[in-house]
Amino acid sequence: MANPRVLVTRPAHQAPGQAELLASLGLEPVQLPLLEITPIAESDPAFPQLKSRIMDLDLYHSVIFISANAVAAGMDLIDQYWPQLPIGIQWLAIGRQTAVKLKEYGITAIQSPAGYDSEALLSLPQLQQVTEHRVLIMRGEGGRETLAEQLNQRGARVEYDDHYRRSLPPYTSGQISSTIGDKPFAAVLLTSGEAVNNLTRLITENNLRELQRATLVVPSERVARIATELGYTRVIIASGPDNQAMAETVLSTIDMDDRT
């Protein structure tokens, strides 16, 4: 029997690691990145403000990194202007992968044991009494507003540093057809609401109805709700967004299907 096929949709620089793990578990990963990460260039009109906030880094009480991509883009810029990190900053990370990425830069960040999203981070004791605290959120353009809104309500002064843009890669119909093929997928792995939206766009533009019926594996109830509202009927929530958690959920899903 052929190995069960799994669609891997992480950005191109992150997809190979997930694909290698799935292959080692006897699955057939198929890579179709649904997010393209483009750092803000120095020539971009948005760059001066981005640089200004990095130059003022020592004025912030807390710096929050939204994702591993935010760490990669943000720390590359910080390293250019701060050969030594300013002291006294409270560094925070959403999710274990983000904290692990920060560790590579010598930063031990606070993360929430309660989950992998803004709501989990907001439950931390360190973010309850923040009146007049200056907070810098490192993220990509157009992210969720929940974190900033809640911190502002608690009295903080929140600013964004948007280090990159996310977009759907410009696939041709031929590229989509050759990647998807004509064999079904045991699961489609999606790690964000934006990835779900981009998948839906591809399905609509390329008449890929079989993907609408596929089992989606997502990292949170929020992403599952987005998928359900878009008409997906088989949505399973993994214990987290990391590669291992997503892979284990795929295996358990396939096992359950085999028993039905």
C-alpha cells in the first residue's frame, strides 16, 4: 500500500523540517507553502519607522515576539543596531518555537504554559499590571489585534514593529495541479488562520473540491473555528503548532480512520 499523503503548507523555509519528520514516520509529505515571508527592505517606505523603534529598544519595558518568523526578522535588525542587548527588558514569546528561536540569540523569553496564542500570553502574571508600561510587539504586517487591544485596556502603551509581510505564493494552475496530483490526502496541515484562508482561495480558483473534504489538522480552537466557518467539515485540533505535535495528530487520525 502507498504511504498516506500529507499536505505540508508551512512557509518554504520551514516546510522541509516538517516534511522530513513526516517521512520518517512512514508518511508521504507533499509541500505546498501557503505563506510567503518577505522581510521589510531598507528601501521600503515602512522601514524608517521600523528602524526608529529598534533604535529606541531600551525605552520599552517589554518586547513581545509573535512567532519564530518575527524573531528571525526582528533579531537580524536588532543585531545591526545593538551589538549588546539593552538591559532591563522583559522578553516574551508566543509559543515554544518562538522561545526556542530567541534562545538562539541568547535571549531567555517568558512564554505561557497555557497555550500557543495571544490569549495564553495575556494570562501570564507578568502582563496583568502594565499601566504606563511601553510594550513593543514584533510581528508581521496585518497580524491579530487581540494582544495590543487587551494590553492597551490594561493601561500599557503598545506599539508594533512589523518586520515582514505574508502573502500567498504566486502559483500557476500548472504548479498547483502537478503538486496536488490526483491522489487523496490523509491530512492537510495548517498552522494559522491565514493559511486556511489561502487554502480556500486556491480551492476556489483551481476547483480543488477534494481538498475541501480533506481532514485538516490545525493548532488551536481559533484556527479550527475559522476553518469550520469556511465550510471544512473534518477539522482536528493538535496539541500544539510544532512539527511533532502536528505529526502525532496525523498518525492518530490515520489510525482512527483505519479502525472505522
